[in-house]
Amino acid sequence: MPMDIYDVVKRPIVTERTMRTLDETNTYAFEVHPKSNKVQIRNAVEKLFKVKVLAVRTAHVRGKVKW
């Protein structure tokens, strides 16, 4: 079953680092569904924000271990 575009893109990531990269390189960061692929992410962002996506880069980031 294909995912809806609202299921693929969960939320934007707003940190000091992402705001700096936004200003310098016009790059945005989003939290996405772990099972989504680059094609699904590209299509969802293009439809949601009516923009042309040039490239999609992904990273799996684990949370910090708390003692």
C-alpha cells in the first residue's frame, strides 16, 4: 500500500545548524517516515511545497543513550 504524502514527511527539523545550512546552501531538513525511499520523499516535498527538488539526501540518526 503506497504511503500518503502526509505520512512520508512528518515535520521540518528546525535547529541552529539547519537554519545555517538553509541560509548558506538553500537546503532544507525534514523528519520522514523510516520506510520511505528517496523517490517518495522527493514526490511528497514537491507536492506539499510546490517546489522543484534537486537532490534528496537521507541519514539514519539514532537517539542519544540516556543514563
